[in-house]
Amino acid sequence: MNNAYNIFSRKLKKKSQLTMVIIASFLILITVVSILYITEYVQKERIASQQFMSEEFKNEIDAITNYVDSCIRDTGFRGLDLLGRQGGYIELPFVINYSNNAYWYLDSANIQPTLDEIRERLRDYINQNVPLCSNMDIFVQQGFEITTEDTGSSVDFAAETVFINVTYPITIRKGGSEQEISDFQETYNIRFRRIYELASQIINRHFEPKFDVYHPLELVDLFDFNASYSDYNDTDKTVAFEIADRTRVEYGVNYEFGFISKFDKTSLPSVYGLQENSDRVLSTLDFVVYSPDRLAQLNVKNGTLVSLNGGSVDEIMVEQSYPESVILEDVQLDNLGNTFDRVIYLTSPVYTFIPSGTRFSQGSILEIYWDDELNPITGPGILHDDGSGWKAIPAIPLLSKNMVYTRISHFSNYTPVDCDAQNPVLVKAESEDQPGIDWMCAIPFIGPIWNFFANLFMVFWLDLWRWVFTGGGKELNAGLIAEQPKECVSLEPTCEQTITINKEEKDGEGKCMPEGEQIVGSGQPYFICAKIKRCNALNRWTCKKCKVVCSAEYR
């Protein structure tokens, strides 16, 4: 019996232990499942919270990025606008400032800024102003921690647009999140490069001989741009230019670009270097020496030696001066010894080629142009002064090209002369005769009888003289004779022109040589001669003098 009880007790004990194990295992399982569930729940909540925070941070980063991007875009356009209103300058230097715009043409020189200089000005303006306009205080107040570094930028003036690349490192922190932004790009619908090229063309046309300050766009190809200019200001000698692109809109407006040209007299010389040993080494290329206003140009052919006092010349210069007039000294009025100093009024500068006395081994062509407004009827000519006084020199006008030219072999002073602006000069040549012999005319009755027969012989001898000295009876071509005869007057025409020779006979018969209308050239010796042939009968009988007067006006 006891054995049976013991067996039953052991079985019961085993069952109890098994039950406890099962209960413990169940509790452990419940605990593990609970822990896993709670852990998973916490993790899901954490992830959801993080996802919520990241999305919010991202939106805030986008807002900051857009804010900086807008700042950069506005800054770039403000810079471009300043460049357009101030001739390519952000800050205008005082010496080229005219009514808050920039001179591009001053002292007969092109002083426009280069495209690279303009690009650098815009780049510097962006670098300086982007940090100022992108004030981060508003975001700091929202709990952000923001740090920035120095701004760097680049500008590309493409053919049709303007590209701006800005590097502006910004580090943004909030809570446990952090983000860095740095690179920004902006594109503007502005054809800045094309506008600049058109503006350069306008300035370059200033140096064309046919440039007209009253119609300064006449020689310019405007393409599809609109260009305008102010009327020439006689007081300050300026013209304001403006170029507008009506085909493009940026920030709601058409882009405009302006600059100023000042057409004042300049004292600045133009300077040209020559080859070494210019007196021994021939020039290998044709070259042109321009005056500062480029209206005078000296064309030097290749194969030319340039020397001064037997030595070489390192550089040559052209200066301009602006006297109102010059003097031609000792200009003849008649063949009786009367002269005067003739005033020549100038409408163009005096061009001084330096060093004075510089010589060329072969003649070089000097061309001088004039403005369309001059519109001369005669001439113009060229005056020359080598230190011994002003003289007209042979020159050929080409009215269709607004140009007069001459050949020169050395340097000195030259100026064009507008004949239409000069006062006419009246010159006279007189030839006088008194029949008979003076002492015989003093004897009553005998003198007149003597003179009657004497005059018969005088007519014979006069005709013989004319036959011998004028080539078989031909008329003397007085206009181009080399030396001035006693009964001739010399003309000093300053330009090619047509003159009319008038004859006045007083108590006799005579001849003007040449006669009628004649074409005379500038700077060439030209003579008008008078020759009395015979006195009338009454003068011959009364021993009274007779004469012929030949006169002409020239400029």
C-alpha cells in the first residue's frame, strides 16, 4: 500500500512540475511577445516622428533655398540694370561721369570698357550684395542655426542670354537635422553681348571719315535692336545713345543700355611706333598714321625708309590744334608792288606731324576728310607750314568722298581749307603806255606831229616783240609761266576753282593773258598778265597815257 502511495505521489509531483513549466513558459512567451510588440510600436512611433521631422526640415530647407535664390536673382538683375544705365559701370568714375552715365568717346578716343571688365564688375557686385540681401535673421528666429561662407560667382555673357553661377555655402541646422546648400544658377533673357557689340560698332563709326555727328547712326547696322540718340548738344558737344531690345522681356521690361559721346576738341596726340633702324630698314607693310580725330590719315607704303636728320625715328605722333585762322603773308594785290597779309579762316584742326622734319624715302599720301555738313562747292585745299609760313600746296579734292589729298615727303603742319569760307581776293594786272617821247610832247605842235609818226613805228615794233617773245605771234600763256613778268600779277589760290578774268581798256587797246574763265589749281603758281597794244588816236596826238587793266577774284 505504501508503495502504491509513493508511486502516486511521484506521479503527482511530476505533473505539478510540468504544469509549472508550462505556466512559466507561457508567461515568458507573453512577456517576450509584449516586449517585442512594445519595442516595435516604439520604433514605429520613432520612425514616424523622424519622418515627420525630416519632411518638415526639408520644406524649411527649400524655403531658405528659394529665399537665397530670389536674392541672387534680384541682385544679378539690379547689377545688369546698373550696367545698362551707366554705360557698363556699377560705380561711375567721376572723370567720365556725364549726367549719371559714362563717356565712351572722349578726347577723340574710344574709352569704352571691355566686356571682361564689365563681367568683373558684375561679378564683384554680386559677391558683395548677395550676403547683404540674404539676411538669415528671420530663420534664426525660427530656431535654425545658420552659418555662411564667402560668396563666389561667375558671369557668362552668352549670345542670347546671361548666365550667373553663384557659390554661396550655407549650413543649416535644426534639432538633430543638418543640411548644406551652396550652388545657385540664374539665367536672364537679356542679349547683353549682342547689345555690347552694337554699342561698340556705334563708337567705331565715330572714327569713319564719313561719320556725321548730326546723324550718328547713319553708318550703323542696328540688326533687330532699337537705337536712339539725343540731338548734338552744341554747348557741351555731347550725344547720348541708347540701345533697347524690344524682342526680349526680363522682369517685365525691355533691357536698355546707354552711353555718352563727347565730341570736343582734343589735345591728346596719337602715337605710332616704327621699326628699328627706320632709316636703314625698309617698312615691310603698308601702314596708316591717323590723327586723333581720324579725319587726317597718312598712308605710308611698304618699302619706305623714315629718317630724321640722317638718323632713325622710333615713333611718330600727330597732334591737333584749333586756331581760328592762319595768315598767308605777302599776298600780291597787283603788279605795282602792293601786297597784304591774307587771313585764312579755318573750319578744321591744324594737324601737326611730329617729329618735324621727318622725311620719307618715297612720297606718302596725306588724306584729310571733312564732315558732311560742310558740303563745299569748291575745293577744299590744303595749307602747309614748314616753319617759314603758311602756303597752299597742290591738292586734289574728291567731293564725292568728302576728302582732299596730297603727296608729302616730310612732316610739318597741315590743315584743310574751305574755300567757300574765305573772303575773295581781287587782283589786278596793269599795262600802261604813253605815246611818243616825253620831251617831244612838251613842244607845242611839233610833239604831236612827231608822235604821230613815232607811233607808226611803235606799233610795228610792238607786233615784232609779240612775235618773237610769244612764239610766232601766239598769245602768251601767262597762267603757268615760271617767272613773273613785270606786267603780271601772281595768284595764290588755296583750292581748285574757276575764276573769271575781266578786261578794262582805258584810252587804248590791250590784251589779258589768259582771258575769260579759267580753272586754277591749289598751290600752283598762276599769273594774270596785261599788255597794252596801242593807245587811241587822240591819245597818240595829245601824248596822253593809255592802259589796260586785267582783274580777277579768287579764294
